[in-house]
Amino acid sequence: MLRRIKSERAGLVESVAGWSARNRTAAIAAWLLLVVVAVLSSSLFPGEEARATDPGEAGRGQRMVSAQGAGDSIRENVMIRAGVGAEPATRRAATKDLVAALRAVPDAVRDVGSPLGAHGGRWVSEDGTADLVTFEIAGPDAEFDAHREAAGAAVEKVARQHPEARVDQAGDSSLASAVDDGIKSDMKRAETTSLPLTVVILLVVFGSLIAAGIPLLLSATAVAAAFGLLETLGRWVPFNSAASAIVLLIGMAVGIDYSLFYLRRIREERAAGRPVQEALRIASRTSGHAVVVSGLTVMVCMTGLLFTGVDVFKGLTLGTVLVVGLAVLGSVTALPALVAALGDRVDLGRLPWLGRRRTQAGRSRLWTAVAGRVVRRPLLTGGVAAVLLAAMALPALGLHLQDATQIQSLPRGVSAAADAGARMQQVFPGVTTPARVVVSADGPEVRAAAERLHEQAARSDGALREPITMVPVGEALVVRVPLAGAGTDPESMRALEFLRERALPATVGAVEGAERVEVAVAGRTAMPYDFTRQVNARTPLVFAFVLVLAFVLLVVAFRSLALPLVSIALNLLSIGAAYGVLVAVFQGGLLESVLGFNAYGGVVSWLPLFMFIILFGLSMDYHIFILSRIRERWTGSPGGRDASREAIVGGIAASAGVVTSAAVIMVGVFSVFTTLSSIEYKMLGTGMAVAILIDATVVRGVLLPAALALLGDRAWTMPGRWGRTREFSRPS
């Protein structure tokens, strides 16, 4: 008979779930109270939200401007050209009228630059076919929106007065508004699309309305509570709208996954004839334990982002940890209470054709056949699968990290400002995304030194462009220097280095007493440059942290050394394959027309690191769940090669249904993001969907059973004297 070295006492998860099942009303009420308090918590802590600061020199420049307490330098650009067939003189006539219209609202705009002023040639394109008019939108912050509208009205008025001229406006405010509007539209579309899709998949998976509603209820309440707490904690930790979409996506995915794991096991035990309470007890000891371990793995892995030292990752980490933690808490408290309260009524509302089949919890015939063939020839099948994933990962060797500019982030035709910016970039390179040189002091000597940047631009072989403008912000001076290139490409980065390392030391840096004058280069080229450098420098530390921690967690969970090493290798292989697809599609433009984006030759700099961390955590959901089912069978087997193989096939076959269902939901939710307008979201959705699909099929269905078959009993034992401390021993 089996001898257990550990005590038969119920574990913590089983005890909590058992209490919830016995005190179902109290457990459900406590969960709902927690959600309500979390949602309403923001009203208890009023105040402004914390703002993220960019890393490196760009962040220092940002802080220098903020310290002035006088707002920021917000500059707009208007390009005027003669329309097709129009006289060239119409361009200059429109320019004169626009300058006059802007100067007619002096409270709204300041520092108007145009071909009509001193050094006007700097505001004319190289081919002489386009004029540029630039202006600052005046503060203070309380009146900024009114001033922006007044300036916009002036531009629109001139455009109407000169229909024969082509008038394009793009600048700090208009492009930022276009991106923000795109994010809001994407968020709304993601919510309205992912929810119905998830409901349909859940109905297919469970075959009944009540059973399908439980995972949806758990994930929805966990997400609502997480966002309520984030709104409160956002007073101290910066959290932006882009992170909101990711937290929503992950919260829905893990909340539904954890419910699936639980409900599937309960159905199996009920089908075996066990009463509800007994089925709940077994499910909490097995699937509940797997949920807690996988949830902790996701949360701990996410904290690895904090090692980057980047502000925007702090809110993303906090949001992910909160939503996953709440999903785990709900799955071991509210879920058992709901199931205990419903009993067999959990299968009410069965759907025709699906209800009877889905309520049965049998072994998957397909995965039984696949796993059976794999364990009979593990070296051949595993080797072929490994070579296939390695081939898919090959394009990742050419990975080029490059952020999309505001113009590149949106496909053409989505935003008038983005389209105008794209046209302006071709005629006046760098004007829409100039470097922002922040000088801590403003005075005659500093201004004279800054004026010498025009000379540096003339001698820079096109690295620095015109028009260079400067405006005071409080006691500081902000100098805008257009850079060559698209804004974030290698040409722009080389131009930024020229500005920082040669042009500024020869001008502002040469001012007498320059040691007392602080200079920093910020802007939409400097920020991704500094961000990527810092992230790349910290990436080895993040990878080491995640890998070591995952190894330790798996050793503790399964009391094995071989199993964690195999798990880590399989995860790295699937992530590498996802990287390869990401590079081929977005960097190489493989499906550019199908997915509706404009390839710019790179992958967003934060995405590979984020994908590594979140995929490493999320893949553990399936991994731990499957391994738990296999180990259950292995511990009850008499030993031997055939028994070990049967445990592998049985564990894979028994867990295949829920893993496939969970993967379909995750892939479906992530695929919604490929339909959004922002290229960052498209990359995220494609990369995650491909990785989850690979992980749930090739890795868990072929590579994992092949590796376990090759390892045999060594997969479940510790070497030497540690091997005697494992939880289960063989029959005596």
C-alpha cells in the first residue's frame, strides 16, 4: 500500500476552500464586499495621479521642465503647399493669412515662426514647394484647452479661405490627442469584442449557461476590483492607459483559466460518483493547489520587471500582480462557495447538442492517441518538434528593437493628424519629433550659445535640421532641434548622439560657468533611445531573476530537479518561436496587409522583455496543471517503464480538454488585439496568441510527454539523500 511521508492534514488551499464551501453565504458576501470596497476605494484617497518619468537623460530633462511649475512647451506645426494645378503664389498667400490669424489671438499662441520672419528660409522646404508655420500654445494649464481650440480654429479658418492650398497640421498636442484617441478607441473595441467572444467560447466549452457564467463572473469581478485598487494606488505608482489594456487582457485570461481548472476537476469527480463536498475537497487539493502555484509564479515573475528601473513598468507590474492575485483569491474562496451553493444546478441551462457532451469529463481521444505515439517514440517525435520550434525561432536572431513614432503607431487613414504628420515628415524631416534640449538657466549668454546650434546644423551633414526654435519655460530654456531620420530609426539615433556628444558641448556646454548650467536632451527620440539602453542593460538581470525563481518554485512544488530544468527549456523554446514569428511578421512585414499595419523595420523595445516575463508566468498555468495530473497517476502506479508511460498518457489525456479550452479562450482574447489600430497592440496580441497556441499544442502535447518519457522516474525524484524526502513513495 502507499506510504505517505507527509501528514494527511489538509493543506492551506484545501482548508480555505473547504471553509468557503461550508460557509458559502459568508464567503460569497465577503468576496463581493471586497470587490465593492476596492472599486470605491479611490474616493477615499483623493489627489492627482502619479506621473511616470522617462529613464536616463530624457527623464532628467523631463524633470527639469516639471520643476519649473510653468507648464510645458507645446508646439504645433502647420505645413502649407499649393494644391494640384494651383499657382505657387497661393501657398504664400495662405501662409500670410495664417500668420496674421495666429497673431490675432496673442493670448492663445506665442513664438510664431514662419517664412515671413527673420531667417525665414529655415521655414521653407528644400525644394521650395512648402512653407512651415510653427507656434507655441500658450498656458496656463487651466486655459490650455481653450487656447488650443482657438489656434485650431485659426488654422481651419485659413484652410477654408484657401481651398486651393493644402494645409496639414501636426505637432505635440494634435499627435498626442490622435494617439490617446486611438488608445481609447482600441480599449473600447477590445472590451466590446473580447467579452462576447469569451462568452461564446465558454458556452461551447461548458455547454450550459450557469457553468459558463461562473468563470466570467469570477474574472469580471477580479478585474473590476483590480482597477479600483489601481485607481487608488495610482496616487503613488504611475499607471497609464496602455497598461490598462494589458491588465484587462491578463485578468480575463487567468480568471477564466483558473475557473476552468477547478470546474473541470469537480465535474470529473462528480462523474465518478462522489458527492459535491467530496468533489470540491479533491478539486481544491489538486486543481486548487495548481492554481495557487501557477498564480504565484505569474506574480513573482512579473516583479522581475521592477529590476529594469523604468517607471512605466511599475504600474504594469502592480496591475498584473493585483489582478492575478485577486483571481487566485476568488478561485479558492468565491468559486468553491458558488459551486457548493449550486450543486448539480451548475449544469442548468444546457444548450442543445452541447450540453450532454460538455458535462461529461472524459479523456480526450485525440490527445490520448497523440501522447501514446509520443511516449512510444519520444526521441523521434520530441526531436522533430524541437527542430520545428527552433526553425520558427531563427528570425529572432535578427531582432531589432525600435519603438514606433506617434505617426508610425497608427495605420494610415485612422487619424488626420497622423496622416498629416507622415506627409510633413517627408518634407520637413524631424519637425514633428524634434529633440528637446532643456537648459536649466535662460539668459543672454545661454541664448547666444543656443543660437550657434544653427551653425552646428549647417555642418552636421544633415544630422541636425531646421527650423531650430527656442522658448522659455519658467527660468529654463527649451530648444527644439529637428533630427534626421524617422524619429526612432538608427539614423535618428545617430543624429541624437551627434547632438549630445558634439553639438551641445561646442555651444551651450561652452558657456562660461557652464558647470552651473544643467543641460539634458529629451523628446520622442531621446526617450526610446535611453529607455532601450536601460532595458537592454538590465535584461540579463531580469532573465536571471525569472529563471532562478521559476526553478525554485518548481523544485518546491514537485520536489524534482530534472522537471524544473525541462520546464524552463520548453518555455524558452516556445517563447523563442513566438519571437521568431513576431520578427517575421512585424519587422519583416510578412502579414502587413492582412493585419493592417505599416512595418517600420523594428519591434517595440519593451515587448520582448514583457512577453518573456508574462509568457513564462502564464505558460506555467498549463504546465503545472498537466504535471499535477501526471504526478497523481505516477504516484499511484506500481512503477516501471510502462506504468510511467501510462501515467504520462493518462495525465495528458485527462487535462487536454481543459487546457485546450483555456488556450482557445486566451488565443481568442489576445487575437482581438491584432484587430486594434495601434501597432504596439497588434504586436502584443500576435506574439501572445502565437506563443499560447504553440505552448498548448506542440509544447504541452508533444515535447512535454516526450521529455517525461525519456526521463522516466527520474523526472519525479530528487538526487541523492534529497530523493528520500519527496512526498510520495512507491508501493511497498
